[in-house]
Amino acid sequence: MHRVLQPPEWVKPKGYANAIVCTGTQIYIGGQVGWNSDQVFETEEFIGQLQQALINIKRLLSEGGAGPEHMVRMTWYIVKKDLYVSKLKEIGEVYRSVLGKNFPAMSCIFVSSLVEDKALLEIEVTAVIP
């Protein structure tokens, strides 16, 4: 079981949680990039890579007996800030279409590059099954 920690005097965040407390079986998903199960990038476009990375995350959660509702933490690594900022609406739409309205504690970090040269983003997830 997990519970969002939200001080009553704080403005409620949109699309993420500031903190979550939980107990149960933990799943740690290493950084997922926007390639398919054959490790092939089918697109060089940010939203397409994001969608594939989220699909990969959902598949790994399922393999562990979990779903998006069990996510308690996400860390996003993105190579270009403008790719993220300019596409916030599309990011939200793709996120909700793949993972639903499950908003864990999140951090977004802008980096100069990733190990996979074609990758525009990489996402780590922690999930807890009650």
C-alpha cells in the first residue's frame, strides 16, 4: 500500500507527487529508453521515444506482477530541455494513455547525453506491490 504525502498548506502538484510512503515488495526498473524489445529505435522523435519507454516500463511492471498504479518513484533523464518543455501537453497525453492517472514522486534531470546515442530520454522507476 502506498500513500501520497501532501502537506495541507502546499499547492498540489500536477502530474506527480512530492513524496510517497509505502510498504511491500519492491521493483526497481533500470533506465528505459525508447527502443523496442529488439533494442531498435523505431523513431528519432521525442514523443515516440517517450511512448515506447513508457510501454517498456509498463511491460516490466507486468512481468513483476505490478501495474502503473504500483509506481512510487520515477526519474526522467532528458537530453534537451526544450524537447521536454515544448511538448508538455503531448507528454501528459502519452503518459496517461500508457500509464493512466498514476502520478508517483518524480524528478526530471536534463543531461548532456545518454549511453545510447539515439536516445532522447531515459526513465527509471521504483514500484511497490502491497
